[in-house]
Amino acid sequence: MKPEIRDWLQNNYFSVAQPVLKNSADIYPLILASQQGRSDVVRFLIEQNAVLDVKDQYGNNALWAACYAENGDCIDALIHAGIDINYQNAASGATALVFAASSGREKVVEQLLAAGADPGLKTHDDFTALDLASTRKTLKLLSKLVKSGD
């Protein structure tokens, strides 16, 4: 284990001996590392067989957290590891793509679409990523897909 990863685990109250387990604050290291854009830690945790479908206190997965951080390396690592790219939050039905589109994260939207995220999934309020697109570029990216039927 690299010293910077050991330090990160210790500084965030995770077990060095069992690095994929939650800390005393009930936070999963995969979620926190993704949220902080720590692709080195995310990759290490994946190598340690971290469970990919863990959720944060709001019901979001690590992919959502990586999208929040706008960290393409974390997003790639999670997708290649097999995380559910179309996971829908149980409370809202929002996906990482819906979140990225609604929050103006244009590069993340492009990355998720290129990786196969489904732009047609709807939230519990019946909105798609296109409906919630917050920038012109995101609107164009998504409307092009919807029009072409992809």
C-alpha cells in the first residue's frame, strides 16, 4: 500500500487492515474517495474488492460521487470495474447522468453518454436528463441523442 493511500485511510478514519469497510461515521471509503476525486484511492479500493453498489446517506452510489467531483479518472475506474452506470436513486429516481445534466457538468455528461448511460431514464417526477439540462451544450448533447433515437 502506497503511503499516500495509507495516510488518506487513516486521516479519514478508515481501517488500514480492512480498507473497504465503513468508518465510525458510517461512510464508505469508495464513496468518499470518489467524492474527493481521489482516483488513486478509488483504484486501490477496487483492487481490494470494494463493493461497488454501496450508497451514501442520500442513497447515491460512488459514480454519483465521482460525477460530483467531476473526476473523469474516478468515473472511468468505476465504470470499468462494473458499477451500475444507470443506477437510480431510490428517493428521487435520478441517475448520475440526470445529476450531471442538471448541475452543468458538461464533460461528465459527455463521458457518461460515451460510456453508455441511458438518457431516457426518468426520475420519479417524470423528468429525463434532457428535461433537466442546465446548459446549452448539455441540452444539445442530449437532444441530439433523443432525436436520433440512441
